Amino acid sequence: MQVHEIITLGPGQRVHVRTDGPCRWGTIRLPAQDLAGYGRALRGAGFVVPQFVARWQPPPAARRELRHLHQVAIRAAEAGSTAFTDGEAVHGLEQQLIEALVECLSAGPSEVKVSAHRHREILARFEGLLQMQPALRVAEICAALGVTDRTLRRCCEEHLGKSPSSYLRLHRMQQVQRALHSGNSDAVTVAEVARRYGVRHLDRFAAAYYALYGELPSATLRRAHLKA
């Protein structure tokens, strides 16, 4: 995605997103049928929101209006504004937001390739699988996802910028670092935590961990125990 783009997710859709630096997302949740109905009422029968993941490039004026209204709603909610106890005021702001959103989507989505949609869906399932079973190997992951090694590799290189095995190593290192950092039991050891997340070569892992975090995993665990 590029700055100022909008992404829509149809019912049940998921998307994998990575960023090369700090970023901020604004979200709006609206039933797909409601959005389609408002769009046709405001823009005509040609207004369609795809059921899959789609990217949009809204006109600058419409984008600014949507961001302004979105920020107004956030500030009012954070301030505990009494406006949200007034049904008419809430409905009015909601209608303004929907109209601004429809205007942003009025030009239609950017071109979306079916293969790109399928790859995003595979990556979302890939991430979900790693959360549930972090110790799986690449071959086991391919079997669980029902894809070939070549397909998974292409998805990872296209969306993650690295091979599945490289991403698995980084993912495991992050999971171990988080577990060690929150460790509050003297019974927990680095080896136990590493094995839990599928690390098989502790010496190589310790060296890679040091290169990424600037300290050995044992030092991370020791600091966590001191804070507990």
C-alpha cells in the first residue's frame, strides 16, 4: 500500500500487512450490504465494493474530508463527549462519515489481480498457523496450508521480502524474545522457551539473537527475573 490509500476487506476476508517503518491506521467498520446500499443510493447502481481485499486511491478532497470526520469522531470519543449521548448527533456524524467514505470509493478500486488476492489469503493463513503452531517446519506448513513449497516461497518473497525459512527464523526469534522478556518464573530456561517455539540449534540461535537484540537470550531472561 501507499500513503493515502484505502483498503477494503469483504466479509470474512483477512490480510497480511508489513511496514518498513512507523505507520498509523484508521479503521471504519460497516456491514458490506449497508455500504453497498448507501453507495448505490448516493452514486448510482454502478457502485460496487468487491467481496475480496481491494485497494483504492481516493480523490484528495474526499480523502481529506474522510480523515477530518474520522478524527472528529475519535476526539469526541476520547474526550467522553456528551454528543455521543445524543442519538441524532451520533446518527448525523455517522451519515457524514459514510457519505465521505462512499465519495472516496466512488472512482472504483485499483486493478486487483486474482493471484495477488490468493497470495494475501495464503499469507493470512500462514500467520494464523504460526500463532497456533510456531514449531512447524516449512514442509509441514505447506502441507497444512495445502500449497506447494514454490507457492509459499513466492508469497513470502512478494509480501514479506524473504523466504519462508528466513521468515520462520525471524518469527521464532521474536516469539522467544517476547517470552523471555515477560518471564516471571525461575524455572523457565532459555532452552525451554526456545524449544517451545521450534528452535533446534541453540548455539546458532544465540548468535543470531545477539546480532538482532544486542544481548544474549540469557541476559534478556535475567533482566526479566530482576524486574519480576
